[in-house]
Amino acid sequence: QVQLVESGGGLVQIGGSLRLSCAASGPIFGIDTMGWYRQPPGKQRELVADITRRGTTNYADSVKGRFAISSDNAKNLVYLQMNSLKPEDTAVYYCHVQVVSSSLYHYWGQGAQVTVSS
């Protein structure tokens, strides 16, 4: 059974930093992209950043220059370094893995709460 386990969320003051980690385990083969989405209170889930197996990264405009995504392909790990945090970054952050094999599969973590306080 494929599992994505996130860690590193929490409460931080404006301007602070947090680092999220996600470990994918289980019979998972053909990972194409790993990334992070977030869902602010009362809003829809949105892409924050993702990274392909080849290392190509993609960021939401709202986090460019503040967040950095990285991965360890050998260990199926993905990280999100979040700096200069703002109140609008408050959300539940979800790890996401896209697998391309005979079909396209999406796996999600359970979510990690990030709260930025003033």
C-alpha cells in the first residue's frame, strides 16, 4: 500500500521559516512528479510547487522567491523549504505524487497544518 507521510508543519510568526518533508513508501514505481499543494481555510486546494524526476521545478507565483522544493529520488523524499512566511500562507499542505505507468495515478498525503501568525 502506497503511503505519503508528511512532517514539519506547525505555527510560525510572520517572516519565519518552516521545512516540510514527505516520504513516499510502499509499492510505488514510475514516479513522474512530486510536489506540494495547499488548501487555505475556506478555499480550494492549489498547487504550491512541484518537481519532476529530472529536477524541473514549478512554483505558484505567490511563493516564487520564498519557497524552494527539492527531492531525493533514491529515497522518494520531497521537501519544501518555506521562508519569509506570510499570513496568507496559512493552510493545510498536502504532499502529492504523480505516477505514470500503464495509467496516471495520484497519491496524496494526509496533510500538514501550517499557521503563520502576526
